[in-house]
Amino acid sequence: MITTIVVLACVTFATRYLFLAKNLPFTIGPKFQQLLSFSAPCVLTAIWVPIVFMPNGEFISQLNNPYLLGAAAAVFLAFKFKNLYLTTFGSLIVFYLFF
Amino acid sequence: MKVAIKKGLLDMLPLNLAVLPWGLLCGSLAIQNGFTALEAQLMSILVFAGSAQLVAVELMAKEASLLTLIVTTFIISARHLLYGLAIRNKMIDKPLKWRGPIAFFLTDELFAFSHHHRAYQGRLRLVYALVAGGSFYLAWNVWTFFGIVAGQFLPDLTNLGLDFAIAAIFIALVVPGVSNLPVLCACLVSGLSMLYFKTVQFEFGLVAAALLGMSTGYVLQAKEDKS
């Protein structure tokens, strides 16, 4: 069992370390770097969008859904104040008001 | 230095708290599936991956083959390849004592704080990343430990809406960076295609959605730069 766990650990670490390895000789040019500059907003959006629109694995069907209203509040607060804590707690309050 | 440590801790704190239910679940699920306490904790200490860990525990309980386990874990973890690529230029000139630990801590959560164009530049920003990533690792392992020792006495916390907290934090991190049309369209394409991939249960959905969004942003940005 422990051997299996160590093997799996190698898999997860390999995916994180591979492109940070020096003996993997390649350079990322300005065009590729430009493409990669969109990776953080895209990946994070691809993670939060299904949580909000498909909370139980199915599409939400009503507009007064707490996930939808909470996310709307989060987008508004984040846009307006650009503050991690304010956005998180403000939208959590909206979410639990309708939960 | 103190400022970097404090900021690393404070920035990661909401995520450290928000993943509590899944940390507990990782611990308790492993025990329920016949793992010893040591094995259950080692999953979080060594494998250190939320969804990949949960899936692996269930597969191991069903006595899936090692190959199935490796392939499944790789598919769920494949998005980290993208994270490594994205920060490669910032990190590659750093010595192994920084690259190793940062790679180990490079979760979705740490990557969420890696977007700043000066991220990882200079000692203070490296310390910041290490503290943020390390605190997440510590929290994940503490929650797992609670799940191991008290899992059977605790209710399932994963349906208390704390997944919304993670969505809220990611929104808080993404939205302020949406400063022009290419980024906005990139996010829209990424989000919409992810919903589609989710409905058809495409296993590489997250990576594919991100790549589609990134390409959209890149093409629009290139057009904007030309005109």
C-alpha cells in the first residue's frame, strides 16, 4: 500500500515539477509566454464556473439560486473593491442568506 | 521578510479554511476504505492533491490495478503541467532549493497567487510563495488528520456550501485581473467550454477548457496589438 502511495506521489509531483526542471532544455519564447499569461484566469474560471452553475452536478434551474446570487455578488464586489477578504466574506453572506 | 511571511499567510488563509471539508473527507474516506491511519496521512503528506487523492482512495479500495491508478491520477493532475509551464520563465534560474519546494506546493491554490508579473522575482516573493504554499500544505494535512481521528463522529461538511467559498475566492482573484477584452473573452470561453465538458464528462475538460480560453485571449490580444 505504501509503495502505491509513493508511486502516486511521484505522479503528482512529476506533473508539478516537469516544466520547472533545468535538464528539460527548452525556452519559452515571448509568444508562448503571452499565451501562458492567460492560463491563471482561464484555469481559475474553469474551476469556479462549474461550482456556481452546476453545484450538484446539474445545471441550476432557478435565478434565486444561492450559488448564482453569491457569485453575482462576488463578481460585483471583486470588480468594485478588488479586495480578497471583502469579496469572499461579502459574497458568503449573500450566499448563506439564500442557502 | 516579516511582511512577506505575513502576506503569504493572510492571502492563503481563506483557502486554508475553505478546504477544511475536503481535507476531513480525504482522511475519513481513507479510513472507511480500510487504510491505516499512517497510510491515510501519507496520502496527504506525499500525494497532496485534493480530487486526485479522493479518487485514488476509492480506486485503491476497489483494488484497481497500479496502471489504472497511475493513469487516473495523471489525468486529474495534468493541469499542473500548465502551471509549471506558466511559471517556468520566472523560476528556471532559481536554485533547486527554491524550485523543488515551490513545485511540490504548486496546487491550484498556490497557482492562483502566481499570476502577478513579478511573482517569484526576488527573495521576498519566493518566501511569500513558499509560506503561502506551505501553509496550505500544513492546513491540508491538519484537516486530513482530523478526518482520520474524528471522521466517524463528524457530519459530512461537503454539502454545507463551502464549495461556494472556493468559487468566491477564485472570483475575487480572477475578476480584478480582467482589465481588457482579450482576458474577458478568454475567461468566458474557458468557463462556457468547461460547462460543456462537464456535461459530456470529458476527463481532460479542465485542461481543454483552459487551453481554449487561452487561445482565444492570445488571438484577440494579437489582433489588438496589430491594429
